[in-house]
Amino acid sequence: MLPVNFPSIESFTRLGEEFKAAFMKDLRSYIRYPAWLVGDLVSTPLWFFFFAVGVTLFAPTTQTSVYHGYSFFFFGFIFIVLFSTTIWGTGQSVRNEQMAGTLEQFFLAPSNRLTLILGRWMRIFITDILVIGYTTVLLYVFGGGPLSLYEPALFVFALALYEVGSIGFGLFFAGLTMKLKSYNTLSNLVFFGYMILTGALFPVTVIPMPFRYVSLAIPFTYFIDLMRHAALLTPTILPMGFEYASAILLSFIMLLVGFVTFNWIEQDARMRGSIATS
Amino acid sequence: MGTLGVLAAIFWKGIKHYTRYPGSLVIYLMLPFLFTLLIFGMGRFVGGGNAALNFATRTGTSNVLVYEMLGGAVWMTGWVVVEDVGVALRDEQMKGTLEQNFLAPVNRFTLLVGISLTDIAITTAIFLIVVGVTLALTLPGAYLAFFQAFLMLLIGLIPLFGIGFLFSGFVIKFKEPYIFTQMVNLIFGTLTGTYYPVTILPYWVQFLSAVLPQTYVISNMRQIVLANRTLVSLYGSIFILLALALVYPTIGYLVFKKLEKDASVTGELSKY
């Protein structure tokens, strides 16, 4: 997988060039279809509005901490946008090449497979940030109130851990696309599982007890908890130092597991001749 | 082969597709439950111990599950129609089989109605399973209400198919259906009161809600199941639905024919 003389300066330069090429390729595709950008710009605030109005029915008539509640849900939406990147960005990168019939050409080229996936991840991460920024401003203009962000540095650190873990998860999913052709069903189920179980939109304490154990076994629960703690100073699930240590460990384990699984599935698919079956 | 034979062939083609790839049907069946679970979880967090009481104050019913599931089930039927009728011809474009279909001695209207027939079967299955399970668990004796709610759905499907015809024309013309259908489904979910009464939306948004058939279907189903109203007593909104059932398919088919004709002149019919 890695260049022969890895880790030399040349190999890093080459990886960088491959990564840039993969990023530019995905960016060009995205720009070529402006409907995708329009869809992102319309859908993201609309999803927020859709859920927010639904939840309003349950809210007390005399709400005292409107801004905190608003920030809580808004960060929930950020976590959802980030995870959609993992599932439909990183995870689906291989599937997209399969469907376009270009996966074999790519795998035959003398380049690293991971650059295809990471290039796509980077493009989507950047467009996600732009869409999140646009949605924040839009909701502020429509009276949504300002967002709280008490510990920006810690938030960025927790976000970095989330992204490292999500790249690992995305690699695992990208590998699965070579195994499973009905990818959409699985990705939708995982996506909803994430929204319901990880505390993205409501604290895990709301989840009834036997199911809460499942939530506590999902690494994303802790990344989300730490980001929300950094943003809103909400209490953490575990003692803070222990939770940070656990999150660091989990993010790197996820990256490693994703990398190993992707390689293993790719090798298996090569032997079976199932790499490009769509 | 007569028109009935053509309709049957298109119908079975669609059903075979669903049975060959059951994942999409599974998703349609699960989404109403998952969305309801999400909204309920968020609502519990916001409302705490009084969440159900606050909900009842605003909607007139404490039966959160039935209220939300009826909205979710109707939303999914709209989702199926937009995804299937709207995107079906684009799928043929992508497979390179659209020209063969259009060259066959089959009326375009028959083609669209055939696709719609498959969706009547699929949406019926979704409704019977999703709403049937929900009512069996929460209101076990409500057979008559369930039957009337199903009739309500069938009336609402006619204008919905008209909207589907409209989209299939747009999709042939503008391509990129998936972003388009995602946005449309989300707009439908927001405007038609899927998880809330449309009366809490701003006045100008309610005007948009009023031209969508699902708004009446969801509202009437809730009246029938949760407020013991009958279909007959809801004749006013049923009359509006029947009017929409005339307007949408007519406009939808005319727009489809116009855009299809334009595409055949410019050679865009089979372009990726």
C-alpha cells in the first residue's frame, strides 16, 4: 500500500501530490454539478428547521434558557453533518468509483488507494464547514440567537479526535462497499443509529437504561460529548481527564482498525474478483 | 398487448425491482419509526417530565406516537412517489433504456400510470405495516378508523402522482434527480405538518402548505384516528383533495409532455 521507500521525503511528497490530485478531482466533480451545492445550502437549514419545529411541541411555554437549548441542538446538527461526511463522503468514495466504472483504473494506477478516500474526505470536510458557517449566519439572521463556544481550543482538539476516528470509520465503510453492494440500506441504518444513540441531538441520559449501554459503547458518543462540553460547558459522561484520554485512544484505534479492515477487504475482493462488481 | 397488459408489465417490473432490492422498502418502513424516535427523544430532553403534557396542550392529543407516526407514514408515501415516479425515467436514462421505452408503441401516460400502480402497492404496504403496527400497539380496537385513514391515503395519492409526473418531466430536462428529490421530500415534510400541526407555521408558509395534498391527508387522518371524526364529516377538505386530484395530474402530465418534447428536439433524452 505505501510507497516502497516509505518513509522518505520523496514518498511523502508523492503522497501529498496524490492527495492533492484526489482532492482536486473531487472538487471539480462537485463544482461541475451546482445542484449539489444548492442542495447543501437549502437542505441543511431546512433539516434544522424541520426538527426544531417538531421539538417545539414538547417545550414548556415558559422557556428560560432558549439560547442554550438552541446551541445544544445546533451543535447536534453539526455532529450530524460531520457524520454524513463519514458515511456518504469517505465511505461512499469507493462505491462512486465502482458505479462510474473507474475503480479498476484507479487501483491499477501506481498511487495509494487511501489518497482517493482522503481527497474526497477533505473536499467534503471543507464544504461542510462552509455550509455550517452559512447555516449559522442564516439562522442568526432569522432570530436563532448566537452560538455559544466557551472553549474554542478544546473544541478544535475534540473535533480533530472526532475526525481521526471518523476517517477510520469511513475507511471501514469504504471497505464494506466492496463487500456489500446494497450500501444505502446499511448506511441509512447506521446514520439513524448514530443520531439516536450517540447523544448527537439529545443527551445520552435521555436514553432508557439498557439501550444507554449501547450508547456508551460507541466511540462517537465520547467525541460528541467532549465537543459539546468544550462548546457549552455541559458535564462530561466520564471524569474529564479520563474521557479525553479514552477519546484519544479510541480515535487512533478507529483509524487503525479502519485502515487494516480496508486493506484486508481490498485484498479479499481482488482474489474474488469482486472489486468492481456494481 | 393492450393497455391493461402494458400496465401489468410495468407494474410487475417495478414490483420485481423492489423484491430484488428489498433494502429500500425496509428503509421506507423503518424511517417513520426512526424519525419519531428522534423527535420524541429530543422532545423528552426539551420538555422533561412535562413533555407529553406540553405536546397535548399544543396538539389536543397526548397520543404522541400515533400523531407522529401518521405524519411519518404519509411523508414516506410522498417520498416513495417522488423517488419512484420522479426518478424512474432518469433511471432508464442512466441505464440507456429510455429510448427503447419511448420507442415502444406505448402511450407516455400509460407508462407513467404503470409506474404509479407499483407505487400504490408499495405505499399501501408501507401504510398498512407502519400505521397498522402503531395502531395495533396503541389503539387495538380502531379498525374502522384505520380503514377510513387508508381511504384518505388513497384519495391523497392521486394528486401526489400528479406531482410525481411533474418531477419526472423536470428530471428528464435538468438531470441530477437525487439532490432535487431530497430537497423536495424535505420541503414536503416541513410544509405538510408531518410532525406538527401546520397552524404553528408562519402564515405565508401555511399558504404553501394549503396547496399540498399531504397536508390534508395528514390532518384528516389525525382527525379520524385521534378525534373520532368520520370521512363524511371531513367532506370540506376531501373536496379540496379531489380538486387537487384533478389539477395536479393534468398540470403534471402537460408539463411532462412539454419538457419531453423539448428534450426530444434538443437531443437531451439520453444524455448523462
